[in-house]
Amino acid sequence: MATGRTHRPATRSRGIPEATVARLPLYLRALTALSERSVPTVSSEELAAAAGVNSAKLRKDFSYLGSYGTRGVGYDVEYLVYQISRELGLTQDWPVAIVGIGNLGAALANYGGFASRGFRVAALIDADPAMAGTPVAGIAVQHTDDLDRIISENGVSIGVITTPPGAAQQVCDRLVAAGVTSILNFAPTVLSVPDGVDVRKVDLSIELQILAFHEQRKAGEEAAADGRAPVDTDADEAPPMRATPTGRKGPDGDMPAVMPA
Amino acid sequence: MATGRTHRPATRSRGIPEATVARLPLYLRALTALSERSVPTVSSEELAAAAGVNSAKLRKDFSYLGSYGTRGVGYDVEYLVYQISRELGLTQDWPVAIVGIGNLGAALANYGGFASRGFRVAALIDADPAMAGTPVAGIAVQHTDDLDRIISENGVSIGVITTPPGAAQQVCDRLVAAGVTSILNFAPTVLSVPDGVDVRKVDLSIELQILAFHEQRKAGEEAAADGRAPVDTDADEAPPMRATPTGRKGPDGDMPAVMPA
DNA sequence: ATGTCTTTGTGAACGCGTGCACAAAGATGG
DNA sequence: CCATCTTTGTGCACGCGTTCACAAAGACAT
């Protein structure tokens, strides 16, 4: 019970936990699928299964948005699609600019999932002059020199960075200077941005490394279960000769032990 | 995060928290950069800044791996690179198969970050017979029919799915049946997998929607600060006529008037 | 109405992750 | 050897997120 106040969650984007926000798109996708199948209502149990989450969690998530369900029945699909869309800000148009039109940038430009929900690829930007004018996914690539103007003229507030890592921070700075306040970073770089700017990163190599960790652990457990010698996964087998703090070993010769105190 | 039912009630395995594992690749990247600059040691403060995290958090993370630092000095870069690499399982070779060679799949195949650390693109698989044999990133695409054999012969345990959403679950099932136990899913689908299989997803559209949410919130606050009428971000303005079950086609045509306001 | 049945919404407990703050450990200099 | 200085490693407290379990709300049948 929302403390008896109205069923309206008092303007609270503030009150919506980040973890919940991250799941809303998941619910929305499942609901959209139901909507296309003309399913009128859905229970928390069913929807949770479709979204791959716990039903109690789903109900709590929805409770942050308000009381949109009916006890004994479930949730009205269309109504919920609308409420979540509105909460996520998908009822308005979001022009997006992609900077760095290499393999990945081009792939994203062609990606259908973009236009589907409020997002529109408004500009493609690349530093290579040779690419200027070349159409990618039906949109002419523009040169980085015009980045500022392009962002302003199109009212872009969300930028996608798909440049090589070395250029990412610079591009980021320029985007922010031009007025972008949300960045989706595909470059394997830690971006630093001023307060008020949101950055989310998508990092293939990090994801793979996390999978490798679990994969290795599984292999080790399996070996142990087989009764064989477990994979040596944590002993200090042949470390690269833990460098003595003072004297560095061989190759680097007389590297002065620099290390700004 | 992983979507499947991969919930492990804290295996006694390694006491390394999931959150820490997710940051290790970040530290590793920063350390590798330092290593290339021949920096011998680094303090938790410096490294934390480079990785974009809190220094106390970094120290605690490292403490799960062991005591690899030297008080008063810091951490030996080379030694730490080795320890983290080993912990993540990057000292061994991980053959990876990419299924679905469209724009995105091809872009990933060409992505350099792959080979860099233990990962090797061992096979490209696509359902389109016309693509079979076509070289992408120097590797000939093979047909889905041979998926099982390809996975087995190459000892692939990590699969990357870049197919259209409709094919993702089926491809996933086949990968798992063939022996894959870790999946990186780029398709906008919730994959269900048996226990013991890890799934991580990369979802462009979800990331954008999360950014849109915050963007909308920022716009609302800004408007409020300007003294203008705040963006209506939560009132029940013009809902799609809450569940007016008016003539919903379907088996149950009668459709009671549910969902009162 | 009354009773039964279904499903929501949420109080409460728990566990994980984060950040502070500090003692311990080691380096360094006299 | 002792004093001082730097930086690690961690005990502790706090807050967020998850999950359980259940009372309340409403649908539906009689």
C-alpha cells in the first residue's frame, strides 16, 4: 500500500530504483509481444516467466509505477504497455547520433531495433573525410568537423560512440560540449564526463572475460568431481617472478624505479 | 546480466563476488596500459582512478584474489596482470563461435578486441546457404546444419548469438546440445537454458531505453527549475482508454469490462 | 449478500555490495 | 635500531535489491 496516498507515485523517477528501471524495457518487450497476439490481460506470474524474472520482483517493480493491476485478474496488457512506455520516455522521439562509422557503427545504423521504439538515427558521423557523403543505412555520413552543428541542429541528446578507443574520450568531450547528455559507449574505454551526463557502456571483451571466468570455474569443478586432479586455478604456479619492489629484473635494464611517490 | 536461470546460491567455489569479477576486466585493461608504458608499480589510488572506481573498492576486490600488494608501495603491475589474467582464465585459449553472420555478426568477427586476450574466433555459422563458404574476416562461413560438428571439433565452449530474435532460442538450444556452456546473446530475446549454462546479454535497445528514462527525468527537472510547467511525466494523461475491451477479436468475444479505473 | 477463489501489493527479513576509517605492514631515512 | 611516512587490507555500518509470505482486494458463482 502506497501509504494511502493516491495511486500516483508522486512524480517519482526519483523513487524508481535503478534496478527496476533496467528491467522495465524487458517487461515492455514481453508485453508488446503479448499485445501483438491480442492477449488482453496477463498475470504477474505469466509475465515474469516471459521476462525471465521472479514474479514477486515484477510486482514490486510495477508497484513503483503505481497500482496498475487488478487483484484476481492481473494486468491489462495495453494499459501497461502505455504506462511503461511513458515512464521510460518512449512516447517521444529521440534523435540519436552515431559517431564512428566502422564495422560496428554501420551495423548499429542498420540495426532495426533502433527505430522501433522512439529512437531515430538522426546522424552518422565519422572522422574519415573519405566517408563523408557515403550513405550508410540510407543516411549520408557527415564529417566530425561538423559535429557541433549536427548535434545542435538535430536536437540530439543521446550519442552513441563506436570509435576506436583512442578517439572515444575526445569524441565524448565534443558530444558533451555540443549538448549531448546521454552516451552509449561501445569503445573499450573508461569515459569521464561532467555531472549530469549519463554514460552506459557496452563492452564485448568484458562480457567474454566474465564468461571465461565462470567457464574456467565450471571446468575446474567438473574435473574435481571426476576425481581427477582439479585444474590448478589459484595456486601461484609460475608467476612471472614477482618483481622485487626495488630491483627490477633483467630485460628492462636499469629502469629507474620511477613511481612518483 | 545473465538472463537464464543461472542463479547459483553462492557456490562454495571461489569467494569472489560477482560484482568483483565484473570489474576485473576493467582493472586488467588499465594495468595492461600501464604495462605497455613500462610502469613498474601502481597504487590503488592511481589504478582506481584509471579504472573509474573507488580505491577502497579496488583494494577490497584485490583482497579476494589474495594479498598481492606491498604496503607503502602499491601493486606490481606485471604481477597483477598475470594474477588477474589467470583468475579470469585468460591464460588459456578460448575458441568462440559466432552464430548469425549479419551486419552485427560480421562486425564482431572483424572486431579486434576479440583475439586480443585469449579469445579466438574459431567459427562463423549462418543459416543462409548462400553465405556458406563466403569468407568474413578471413574465415569461411559455415552452414547451421553442421553446427553440432563445428562446435565439437573446435572444442567451442563459448557461443555468441547474433541472429534475429526469432532464431535465437533455437540456436541457443542447439549450441547447448552441442556442448556450449557459456553464451553471449546479442539478440533481443530472453533465452532459457539448463542449469550450468551461463548467459550474458548485450542489448542495445535496453541500454537506449534506460538512457531515455534518465534523459526524460533530466528534461523534467530542468523544466521545473526553469519555473516553467514541468514535463508531465507521471499523470494519467490520455491513457489508451484503459482496457476498453471493445470488440477484442478472439475466442472470448464477450469480454467483460474489466479493469475499472 | 455471502462465500470462495485468484492474484495483487507490500511489510519484513535477509544478503550483497559499497565506502569509511583505521590498524597493520612495510619502506625509507637518520 | 628507531622513527616516520606511505599504502595496503579489512572490520564495520549502511543502503539497496531480492525474496518470502500473507493480508487485502476484487472477480465470480450461488
